Amino acid sequence: MNARAKAIVPYAAMLAIAAFLYGRTASFAALGRPGQLGPDFWPKAVLVLLMVTCAIEILRVALAPPAKPSALANAKQGHGEGDDHAPRYPVLLLSGIVLTILYVPGMQVLGFFLATAIYLAAFMVVGRYRRYGVVAVTSIVGSLAFVFVFMKIVYVSLPIGVGPFQSVSTALMALLGIH
Amino acid sequence: MQDVLNQLALGFVHLGTGANLAALAVGLVVGMLVAVLPGLTLVMGVVLALPFTYGMSVTPSIVLLTAMYLSGTYGGAFTSVLFRIPGEPLDVPLLWDGYTMARKGEPAKALGWVLLAALAGGLITAFSAVALAVPFAKFALRFDSPEYFAIVLFGLSGVVALAGDSMAKGVVSLCIGLMLATVGVDETYGADRFTFGVPILKDGIEYLVVMVGAYGLGEVLARMEQGFVTPPLDSGRKVETRFPRWSEIRQLRGTALRSSIVGVLCGIVPGAGATVGSFVAYGVEAGYGKNRLKLGTGIPEGIVAPQLASTATVGGHMVPLLALGIPGSGATAVILGAFLLHGVQPGPQIFQTSGDMVYTIFASMFAAVIGMCLLGYFAIKPLIWVLRLPEAVTSAFVALFCFVGAYSERNSVTDLWMIVVFGVVGYLFERFRFPIAPMVLGCILGPVAENSFMTSMLSYQNDWTIFFRRPISGTVMILVVVALAWPLVRLLRGAIRARRVGPEVAALERELKP
């Protein structure tokens, strides 16, 4: 994807979403009273502003002459400043997102302690930290600390899981003096 | 004046209670730690501390967050000066003279200048908050809905105008925030808006999850994509602070005065936070300082100006927050969130209804300034130890804090899913260089803006000129127009200049400007 298309994509996406949401305002516009601004007025105003901004930006990028990098930009890149050209690891990012998504249902099934210990360990390993002893100790001690602080001190009711995992959480809570 | 001083004295007495002192001490240490770690921004740190305040009463909560905010403007200076690692964006100007002075063999003296600047900026900011907040609040008692709408609009337009290199990105970010605020049941008509049949969306989207997700998880994902490349610190560099001589300090009176004014003003103007203050103060010094031609060679002016201004912005930010209930930055938005979570609505009435609390917060600012300087002088060495932790480990815990923070407020699993969604949104913002602050402020101030606008329209028979006809709202609306027109004027001037000198030279000139 060239630079121009890359610059247009976010605005085009926002324009499409805004247009869709504008269409949805019709469902609550009918609830307004005659002679008064209805519940659709404010969101419509915001959406119009959003669509106009996106349209202008798309036109500006599309019609602008191709930009040549300035001498300073070249010099900065030469010295490694700015991270536009820094190496990126999309697989790492994707793994992080998947791991984070799995953590949410994992917490409900396994309970906070087990899910968190696994999440922390997996996150560190995926993040290319390879001292496995440190990973194991940090994730278990860290999870225990979170359980203690949030359940015992801040009184947050963290998920305890289902089935056998619930028994693990309950035993752990009894061990930490959490009732 | 006498009354203010009496109240402040009482504030110091209230600050002496165990809970408040403990909150102050913890806030100072954690703020310093957050600022030292390059992966954690100051706002992110304040956001992550928010869930710990749920079980506390309101005063220690605000004392904790304000202390974090203040010490966070100082902590990052150590790593900038000693290791060329800016802990915060606001510490970047310190690389130019602070790190250079350290490289020239005077790291202790550079840290001495940083400490003095933080102390001066902190005291100035605390005094200015005390002096300005009450007049601000008294003035605000005259406000009706058109004035509130105009003020909120001014706040939002300031955030957009200062959004960075692209105003369009700022507007898009703001509109997304304003739209998120409309989700749920509308207050005037009771209509469901953008709920898509999902019951939990009827309660609206909590701005806390937007903040925590976008600032916290979004940043973690962005750093993960870069492979967690920041190496852990492995340096035996000596960390000590040496104060400059009195005669040297006296020579910097002009710098101190200019930077103080810049700092306090940048604090009061919504959107212009510590980072803008730091860069502007350095720029002012480069334009008007006695030693402007030597800037960048490791002179004290280049250290004092950005550090003093960035610390001085904190009190400026607290003035509109307390007197009007309008946050001007990400950190003050979180502090507003803490107020609201405890059922306290900041605004002109707060000085009557919760005077004790307000003056305890002011007193805590004075104490925090002294505390952070003592901490910086005596305890920075163990604090810098956190830099030895690998980025993958700290990031894993930051992500965990995000989840627990969001879950703690309502004990709702839906909020966990929201965190994931806004984490990805935050990452995309980071990736495409859209500013997050306008979205967060739009999300928080959106309901205030909509309610004051709708009330004005109902009260004045849909006459929109009312915003321009009333003296206070009219003046503020003119400021809104100026704030929005200024970037356009700059753009136009740039285009004219480009036509005269050629696009490449004009682009180079733009990039060279501080």
C-alpha cells in the first residue's frame, strides 16, 4: 500500500462508519417534540462534523502533490530518530491481541488467579522474555499479590471460576485469609 | 485573602491525618516510578492508580492522584539527564541541555538544576492554584447554560487546536469521543441511542474503560508490535545531586520568570499540558533568553526552563478542574473521574460545599512539592532500579492493571471486553498517529456539552445566537473561533511561505521550529 492510500484509509473508514451511524439516528429522531431539537440533533451534528473533516482530509491527501522527504527528515532517519521505519512485528502484536482476548473468557472459567498467572507468563514469553524461572515466579507471585490486594484490601469481587477451578480459587482465598 | 490563608492552614491540619499523609507518600513514590519507566506515561500511571482509590474516601484519593501528577513531572528528568531516556514526552527538552551537561562531566550539577527548577515550579504552581481558584469559582457563579456550553466548547477546541501536527486528526479523535458519550439512554427524552439492542449499552460507555483501554492497553500493544526493544538498564552510573551556587541561581531570574508564566498559562489553557509547557518554555528561552545562542550546549537555562514550566502547569490545570469542573488534560480528566466516582461534582459551588477538601488538596500540593524534592534528592537511586526490569515484564503487569482497574468499578465482564476493544482502538490511534486526549476529553465533556447546549436551546427558543449575545459566553465563543482559526492561519501562512521560498525549504523551516 503506498503512502497516499495508507493516509486515506483511516479517514475513509471513519467516513463509512459515520455515514452508517447517521442512518441509525433516524430511529430515535421520531421521539423529538415538535418545535424542539430532538435526541438526534447532537449526534447528527457531531457526525456531520466528523464526515466533513474526513471528506476534506481525503480530498486534501488525494489532490496533494507527491511529498518529497525534506533534508531534515532524511537526516533524522539516518540517525534513527522517529519510529516510522523502526522494525515492526505484526505476529507479536496479533499474538498479544489474541492472548488478551482469551484472557477475558479465561478469567470467567479458570478464575482470576489461574487465568492471570497463565496470562502473565504467556505475555512475557510472547514478548520474547526467555528467563523461564523468572517468568514462572513473577507470574505466580504477581497474581497472588493482585488477589490479595484487590480482594482483601480493596474489596473487589474478582471472578473465582467454575467447577474444579472454583475450588482452587476458594482454597487460595482461604489460605490468604479472604472471606 | 485572610480567609483563604485560614482555610489553607486548616487544609494543612487535615492533611496531617494518617490516610492523607499515606496517600501523599504513596502518590509521590508511585508518580516518580511511573515517570522513570519509559513504557509508562504519567497519564497512564494516574489511570492505573484510579481503582485503588475506590475503597478510599474522596480527599486521600485526590491527594494520591495529585501527588502522582506532580512528582511525575519531575521523575522522568533523572533518566533523561543520566541515561538519555526521556521517561515522559515532557522530558525530551531535557535531553538537549541536561544530558549534554551530564556528558560534560557534571551530572550531579545537572540534577541539582533539575531539582531547583522542580521545586520552584512546584511552589509557583501551588501558589497560583490557591490564588486563582477562588476568583475563578466566584466568576463562574454567574454562569448559565450558554456560558457552560461556551466554556466546554473552548476546552474542546483548545484540545483540538493543540492536537499536534494535524488538526484533522484532533477533530476526528474528538468526534469519536463525543459519539461514545452519546451511547445509551438520552437524558432529555429517554431515547435509546446507538445501543443496537445490547442491554449493557443502555447504561452508556464508561469513560474509564475508554481511558484505561486507549491509554494503557493501547500503548502496551503498540510497544509489543515494536518487539519491546527498550533494553533494561545496566549502568553503574553514579546518581547524586549537587546544588548550584547562589550566584549562579540569581543569574537565572529571567528564565525562571518567563518559564513560570508559560507553565501556569499552559496549565490554565485546556489541552496545553506539561509537554506543551516544557517545549514552549524551551522555545521562549531560545527566542528571548540571555544565553539563547548557547542553548543545546549544556547550559542551566536549557534545564531550568522546561522543568520549571512543566511542573508549573499542574496547578494551572487544577484551577479550571476545581472551579469549573472542566479538565484540561488527560491526568486532570482522571482526577475529575475520581471526584465523580466519589459523588463529588467539581464546579463553582465546591468551595462552599467541600471547602475543607479543596484546601486539603491545595495543602497537599505544597507538601507534595517538598516531598518530591526530598525523594529526588535522597531516594532516587533505588527508584531508578525499576529500569532494570525487562519491558515485557512491566508491560504484562500494565496490561493486568488495565483489566483489574476496569473490572473493579462495576464488577462487570462487559467492561473487560470494552477494555480489549478500546485497547485495540488505542493501538490504532497510536499506529496512525491520532491523538488520544481529544477522544478521552470528548467522552468526558460530551454529556456536559450536550446538556448545556440542549438546555440553552430549550430556554432560549432554539436561538443559537444566544451564545454570542451574552457577554461572557460571547467572549468565550470568540476565543473558540480564534483557537480554531489559529491553526488554519498557520497553515495559510505556511502555504504562502512555501510559494515564496519553495516547498522543501518551507518544510525544513517548519521542522526546525521548536
